[in-house]
Amino acid sequence: MFDHEKLGASDLSTAPLCLGGNVFGWTADREQSFAVLDAYAAAGGNFVDTADSYMYQFPGNDPGQSERIIAAWLAARGNRDDIVVATKVGDHPERKGLAPDNIRAALDDSLRRLGTDHVDLYYAHFDDESVSVEDIVTTFDELVRAGKTRALGASNISPARLDAMLRFARAEGLARFEVLQPQYNLVSRDTYEGERRDLVAREGLACVPYFALASGFLTGKYEPGTTGRYARDVPGLAGGYAGTERGTKVLAAMKEIAAAHGTELATVALAWLAQQPTVAAPIASARTVEQVPALVALADLRLTGDELQALDTASA
């Protein structure tokens, strides 16, 4: 069972694993999505991540479908007050960017789809440099003051812009971004380690990384020689990690550690990430309920210093 801890400097208390909602309505239908959410909640999970745009980029999908499935599950289970719901603004095809009126309208749209009067964490999905730091921060602060969101976060944003937003919020006494959601995993470290991580540490933010399993690569399903559906999908879903020297070394190191602990590769990948400085809760998705145990096992795996070093060396 997961223990819950405070998320950065916010007033949110979350499990150490955030369940990604990008698959809901896409590769997981309503019934599968409900089963995944039930299994996650049964393990003490209470932190669910979605976006207003998931997964419209793929044929046959509608933006907002993930939010609607989560809303239906919350209503069916009657557990809205127990779940920390995070969603995002900026990428919906009809609500692109971070213009103030667009942010306000997009959140109202998300609230309707989610069937709630507030979200717990609202992210700027992608930065919009055509909008000033002042306008973005002021608008997000307005949403907090209106009670439409409890906390704020940013995802795909440069360190310089995030730093400017934090400085402006502090100078003006406005609500600030408390969470950063960057891409970060064992085979993609450069986007976070360095300036972004230093900023998060200095400001006391919480890091909630996406692509924690590198689009499934770190589960081992895209290894060279793999056949079937996943092998065909490698170019689109595995981020180009399959067959690379770094990817091969990382999987080899992970296999040794997984064997020593009698656990899955996914669990090792998430445990490494959870033990990195500033990381509060990696985000991982499950398409089927059978995939959930390897994710929630994160709570039971503490890697040794030698194991962390082995993974660091392999992924360097």
C-alpha cells in the first residue's frame, strides 16, 4: 500500500506514483480504464494525471476523452474527495496556447468534462512565449483564488521562463507553480538533470516526471528481436531507444537488479526515478489491469546505493 506525502510546497498529499490517464479512451476502453483505476486506488493510489487534449492526435480519438472517463469513474465510485486530479491547458486543438481568456475557458471546459467544481492540480501543458510571464502568472493565480484549482504546475517549459514566472509570482504575492512535469527517465536524463533540476531544488518544487517508462521501452517490450505488435510500434512509441547502446546497457543493468529482487523491469525503472533528488512521483500508465502490479510495486522496492550506481553508469 502507498503512503501519501505532501507534494512539494502545495497542500496536496499524494501517493509516490501518479497514474497517467493518457491511455484512457485510447488504448484502454472504458471498462479497462475503470479496472486500472480501481487497481491503482486499491493499492492506495490517489494521484491521477490527464490533459484536455489526450489523445486527439491519434485517429479515432477525441480531445477530452480521458477527462470524461475519469469523471465517469469518480462518479461511479463516489470518491472524488479522495483523488488528486491533475489536468492541463494549452494543447487542446480548440484551446491552444496560454492567452488569459483561453486558460479560463479551457479550465471551465475541463471542469465540465471532469464533472467537478475544481481540479487539484492545473498545469500549463506547453509554454506559450507569445504571452507574457505577467499575464500567465496572473491568470493562473486568479484560478486559484476562484477555487477552481488548488495548486499549479508547468510541464514543457524552459528553465528561464519558469524562473521568471516564479520570480514574478513571489514579487507580487501570487500563487506560483509548485510542480514541474518534465520528461525524465533512465534513457532520457539530459532534459531534466542540470538547470531544470537545480531550479526545482532551489525553489522547493516537486518533480512529477512523464515518460517514466520511456513510452514502454523500460518494460523490456521493445528489445531487439521482439516480434509482434510492440515491435512494429517501436519507431512511434519507444522514442528511438530500442537498439541504441545506451538502451541496451540500461536494460542489461535493469535485468540484473530485477532478478536479484524478483521484480519486473518496470518496477526497477520507477524505483530508480523515485529515488532521484527532487522527484516526488513518477507518472506511469497502464493499458490493462495486469500491468498495474508492476507499477504499484514501486512502493516496496528500495534500490541500494550500488544498484543506483549501476543504473547511473549504464544510463550515463
